Amino acid sequence: MESPAPAEKWVNKVFDEVFKLKKYPESGRIVNELEINEICEQIYGNYRIIYKIMKKSIIIYIISALALKIFIVTYYLYYIQ
């Protein structure tokens, strides 16, 4: 079996970080530019995962390089227990 392409590995690692937010939604820090308590960021390598904490879900808004936006996503991660 061949190993995944580098881009696929990167996406998998980023989403591993995103899924960690399901268990630890408050592990990120408040986004300095916004200063809104519910909007946080998690740093992964040279990338920022910006998300909003809601009552029973997390909305992932942007995954971007620290200096350049790579792509914008709207992704709902539910952590209802």
C-alpha cells in the first residue's frame, strides 16, 4: 500500500487537531484581533485554526497560514456528550 500524498497527510494532521477541539474546546486562545471570548484559535505548526465555541458545537471558520489565508471553511464539530 502506498503512503498518502503529502497534501493528504497535511489535511489529515490538520483535521486531527480540529477533532481534538471536540474533547478540549477551550484549549485554544482568544483571537487577539477580535477580542471576542467565544472566538478562539488553535495554532498548529504555521497554521491558525480559528473557531467559535457554541453551547453544543464548535464552528471552524478559517484554517490559514500565519501570514496568508490558505482556505476558508465552515465546519461544524459537535461535541454533545
